Amino acid sequence: MFQTDLGRADAVLAALEKKRPEVAAHSRRVSAYSVRLAVQFGLARDVIETIRLGALLHDVGKMLTPSRILEKPGRPNAREWQELKAHPELGQEICHRSGFDDEVCTIVLYHHERCDGSGYPDRLAHPVIPYMVRIVSVMDTFDALTSSRDYRERLSVAAARTLIARSAGSKYCPWVVSGLLALPVQMLQPGPGDAPGVIRHPQGPALIPVGGLGEFQLPRPGAALQASLS
Ligand SMILES: [Fe+2]
């Protein structure tokens, strides 16, 4: 099943790559970071695969966002924000029609929800937001902060982590943020496998450093973390 889904994701990603290469590159990085975090948390293989796919596809709705908005220098105005904010629902529709399962579609639909209910499209709050979504939304934010935007400089890994940590427990799930803070800096850099191309196999070098996680291994999640993630 994984290989079928990966093949399908490759096809969708190829379309995104063609139309929105910068969004596709962002999606690959978010997927790699999310998978690294999921591996560190010791999550099950099928859960990791769902996270990988959901993260790869989370912004696919931006294929339908007008170019004049995505390519506009500077911040979008209020009306443009409304159009931009439609991309999770558009993305969910694309994924649903492409045959991805409900959990993948849920990640796509809710990746801009925030634990304090300030997100969109449905203003869900913790703990209603599924834990897989919470992982992808934190890593989505992390990559956005550490990437260049027309309207601001990219932040360092340390600065981005500090900024996200300030919103732990409000916007972001504190357990996910604790995982982000514990990840070694080397695992928060894009690797060669995060570049455009085929999606890497879970055990491939793009996602797990040569030699495995080794010294990077975090303590196994305790009961409190497991409860938070369930
Ligand atoms: Fe998004």
C-alpha cells in the first residue's frame, strides 16, 4: 500500500513541481523534517508513512491559488489572504479525488489549525487536532521561518526554534515543540534527498542519516507524551 501511495504522491508532486516549484521544495523539506521527528518519537511505521504523505501534500491546494497572490512581492492584503486561506480545503479535495486515505486528507485540511483555536479553516483546538497534524504544522512553520521570503530574511535554526517555543502550549502542541527542540541541528537542515526528484524510501539516506539515528536518539516517549499524542 505504501508504494502505491508513494507512486500516487509522486504524480501529484510532479504536477506541483511544474506549477509551483518553490511550494514543492518546501513540501519536501517539511516532509523530511516531520518524518525525522516522527522517527524520534518512536511512532509506528504506518503512522510515519501517513505523516510523510500528508506533509508532502499539505500545500498541494496552492496549485489552485492564483499566481498573482503567490508571486506577489510583499505581504498579501486582506482579500488575498482570504483566497490564500482556501488552500487547505482545495488541497484536501485534490487528495481525496486522488484516492488518498482520510488521515492524509486530514493532515492537508488541518495543517493551519492551531492548538488555541486561532487557526483555519475550522478553528479547531487541542486536543481535537490530530497529533499527526500537530507534527506537520510545527514543521511547516519551522521551514517557513528558516526559508527566505520576499518580506523577511530567513531565520537561523536557533531563532526559529526560540520563536516557535514561545508559542508552545498556545499555538503549537508542547510535546511536538519539545521534540523539535530536542532534534539535533543536523537533522533540521535540508539534505540532498530533499531536493526535487523521487520520494525516498523510509529507510533511504534522505531521511535518516547514514549509520541510523545513533547518538541522535531521543528518550522513548513516556506515558504523558503517549497520552498527548493519542
Ligand atoms: Fe499551507
